[in-house]
Amino acid sequence: AGDFGEIARRAATAMLEQRIVHVLASDAHDAIHRPPDLRAAGPAVDEAQLDWMARAAPAAIVAGDPLPLRPAFRSWSAR
């Protein structure tokens, strides 16, 4: 989202574009100063990718199961 600077934002965007991100999580510290909020990822990922990275893939990892099939990735220009 860019809260940690342009270099971090560009690195995160590049990893998303290369499809090497499997889990998306917040960097929450507490409910007031740094609450959990994945809405900042909105412009970078579509709803299907967000669900896969925030729910399906983490659940499989915790369960020790293979990752479920990843939804088709919509190109940046298609958004």
C-alpha cells in the first residue's frame, strides 16, 4: 500500500505480478493504532486472488494440505 515507502510498495507489486505471493495478511499490531485491514491490497489484487491469498492458501498451509488451485490472474491492464 505504500505505508512503508515506495521501495517496499514496488517490491510488493513486483512479487504480486510474478505470482510468487501465496499469503496476504495484515501487519496488525492492535485494534486502535494498527488494526487488521486488507483493503489496502484492493487495487493490486482482484476479489478471487484476495480470497485465495487470505483464506484458501493459508488454510491449506495450516492444515498441511496442498495449495488449492489459484484463480486466474487478471492482468493489471484489465482492471
